[in-house]
Amino acid sequence: MHVDGLSPTEEPQDAVTPERHPFLSHLGERVRALRSRRGVTRKALAALADVSERHLANLEYGTGNASVLILLQVAQALQCSMAELIGDVTTSNPEWLLIRELLEGRDEASLRKARIAIGDVLGTGGAQGQENKPRSLRIALVGLRGAGKSTLGAMLAESLDFPFVELSREIEKFAGCSVGEIQGLYGQAAYRRYERRALEEAIQIHSEAVIATPGGIVSDPATFNQLLAHCTTVWLQAAPEDHMQRVAAQGDMRPMAASKEAMDDLRAILAGRMAFYAKAELHVDTSAQSLAETFQLLHARVKELIGR
């Protein structure tokens, strides 16, 4: 996306420095990754955070306010993490700190096992953590908008004789207004609360269902944990060009409407969410074949997974 007339690969002129501190560079990378995962443009984030777009651009390019380096120096002197210094919840008591130490440096597979084991201990693990029990008959479709969740979800529900739940519609019922109005009037935090309530109700009401989820459901870890614990998850993948074409065909460019570089924004959002979508138990590429062939593949793989 453009920042003050610059292309995505150009840096703000005042951001060019002989040498950047690695900590500030990594901080900027994390800001960009978080922004992409939530599907927010730099301009929109600047408005939400009430900072200038130029200041945010400098932060993302690793030339943000250097006072953060003072905190880093203090943390290093105290031999603690920055998270502990600023009061992150995972440093709030000895047990949290001991758990952090046990998990630090572990690979993705080990962390997944730990997450499922913790869920089982706390009674929130669901079918995913209980290998000897049948998989959940709630089939949750995840993926970026335009992947085919609504179309394929309705077809799959009909073929399995399951209810079809489009979570966006349930969110609108809770709020009494459209998704766009929720986000515009009340903000992202309110929307995420409605999203979690809608998912919790769907799980409570339906023991069997096909659930089409909003693309950003992975942005809230608590909601995504609920989904992974209580549903059999399927990631519907698609090429970025297909995502864009399908969303445009629906007459809606959200969430890219405010950006002059819509495709770059879409690619960034997809990159930011990909690792979360990949947690799904099944992956189906909806760009690789026709709709009919994709449905046949999805139907066969889901039936095999749930033992139908």
C-alpha cells in the first residue's frame, strides 16, 4: 500500500539511517505482521491508534521512537525479558514464568502438543485433544474471504444433511446490524466479542453442523482456540487473484476498499494469517480445480475424517 505517495517497497525518506538497531527492526516486523493478520491498512491503524501515518511507517521500518531501546537496556541489565518489564500477563506470577521457560525454544509440533494437553487439563481441549474419541461433527471452514466458504459450506451441509451456519449472519443477529455497521460504529473489539458469542452459541446448539467462519476469526486467539477445540476444521485455500476476483464479483471489496494497493494488502493479510489457517486439520485448494471437483474432493475428505 502507499504511504504518503510511496510504494510498498520504498522507505520514508527520514527513515533511511546508516544502521538500524535489530530490536527496532524486529519490532517493526511484528507490527506489520500483526496489522496484516487483523486485515488493517496502515492508514486505518494510524487513525485507530491516533498517531500519524508517517510515525507508524517509521515504526514499521525499524526507525521508531528510540526510547524503547532504553527499556531494552534496562531489561537486559535486570536479566529479564521485555515482556516481564512491561507487565505482560505471562510474567504476572511464578507459574506463568515457569511455563514460559518450559515452552521457550520449542518447535511448532511440541507447542501444539503442549496446547492440546493444557486444554485437556483445563477441560477445554475438545475432540482435537482426545485421539481415541470420534472427531467433532461440527465442520468449521476457515480461510480468507473469497475462498468459497459460503458456497462450498452450503453444498457440504446439504450433502451431509447438517445445518449450515454462516457465522457472519449470526453475528449480525446478535448485534442487530450489519457487520460493516458493527465495525464502523463500535469498532473491532466489539465485533470480536459478537463473533465469539456467535461461535459459542453455534457450538452449544449444534452437535452436527457446517460452519462458515469469517476470515478474521483467527485474529482472536481465544475464539480460535474455541474453534479448534470443538470443531473439525478445514482451511479452504485459494490463489490471491481468485480471492480478489471472487470478492469483487460479490460487489464488496472489504477489507481492501480503502487501499490503492488492494492486491498488496490482500497478499499481506493472507501471509499474516496463513500460519493460523494452517492449524486446520484439512487443507483444500479451491483454485486447483472447478467448483464441482472441489466439492467432490472436500466432501470425500471430510467424510473420511469424521468417519461417515
